[in-house]
Amino acid sequence: MFKHVKKCPRCGADNPDDAHLCVNCHYPLPYSPSNLTCPRCGHVNPPSASSCEVCHYPFRISFFIPPPQKDDITPALTRLERGALSLAVSILTFSVASLDLGSLIGGLLLLISVGFLGAGSSYYSVGFRFLSQRYRYPAILSSFLLPGFVLLAIGASEVAGQVPQTMISSLAKNPLAVVLIDVGFFLFVSGVIGITLGTYRLRTFLGNATLSWASLMFLAGAILLLFLPQLSFLALAGQLIIYGEIKREIRSHLRSHP
């Protein structure tokens, strides 16, 4: 039917030139672009044609997506770098806001922290989306970070000054606060896990082992931050290390690909 054939490297069977799996043993076949002969009218089409130029007969389209190359990830790394820096600023301003600086200054710093938190989670989510399907779940989960933090803050404000720290069971008297805190905690931790998972996987692609323990440091620090704000330096240090390592990777890439 087709003018050109492609031999299977496993069983030796003849396959159409546009085949991606062997018709006999289903072994993945190597891609070799060549002119496509239309099985309907016989017209010879260029390799990039998706349908016949004469009769518009559709050719089979490959479902295999090649893995991203390092040449293609500079935009993704740039957004991940901005995400790490934004989260570092957010954690720093949140830590300062937790100090006794007055309600006006504390509220202003908290708003700044929320703004940078939203920017950081957005940069991370977009950066992971720019990489590959392997980072799909980190991209989705990292977007939960901001709504989770906002719900936690609203839930905490519902019980601020009303529930003694030694009587946590009294939270049951305010079911709205319980729901907000529970849902917020789940979303916040999901966002933290998404960022941690994405940066941890990135260490394999870039060959940078520092990203693995920096991401785990951020994971521990971000969760402990909700209970002991004094330990926020762990999350801050993790994001600063991630920022520095990604920035170094970008500079190294630009030097090797001027």
C-alpha cells in the first residue's frame, strides 16, 4: 500500500513507513522522515504532511511526544527561579509579620506575604507546565498553595482571641472555622507537596543533587511554619537554595548555548 517500508528491529517484519509500532510484535519503530505516498490516490506528499495534498486523505499522527530537551527548558527554569524567589520573600515577610509589630504593620506585611505567595505558586505552576507531562501533578498541586493559606488565615481569624490555646476542643463550637482550617490545611499541604515533588524530580533532569535536599528542607519548614513560625528559616533556606541552584543552571545553559 505504501511506497516505503520500515523493517522492525525486533522481528524483521515490514511496516508502512509512517508506522510507529510494528504491526506484528508492536515494538516501537524508529522515526525516519520520508515522503508519504497517499494510499488512496498515490500522490507523494512531504514527510510533514498530516493529510494528502490532493485528496486530503488523513495520515496517521504519532501519539508519542518526545521528551523535552535542555534547549527547551530555559523559559520553564526562569519561571521556577522567580517562583522560588517569590516564595522566599513571602516566607520572610510572614515571619516578620508574626512578630509583635502592631496590628497595622503586621497586617500590611501579611498582605505583602500573601501577594508574593500567590506570585510564587503561580510561577511554579506555570514553570512545571512548561516542562513535560511528568510534571503535570506538581503543576496542579502547586496552584493550591495560595487558596489553602487564605482559608487557613480566614479560619484562624474566626477563632482569634476566642479560643484558649489549652482548649483546642472548643473549636467544635465554631464549625465554620473548623471547615475552613481543615480545607485550608489540606490545600496548603497539597501545594507544598506539589512544589517539593516538582523540584525533587527536577534534580534528576538537571543532574543537580542539591535540589533534592533543598526541596525536602522546604517541605519540612513549610509544614512546621503553621505550628512554629520560629522554624520558618527552614522553608526560607530551602527556597533560597532552590533559587540559587536554578539560577546557576540558567547561567550555565546560556553560556553553553549563546
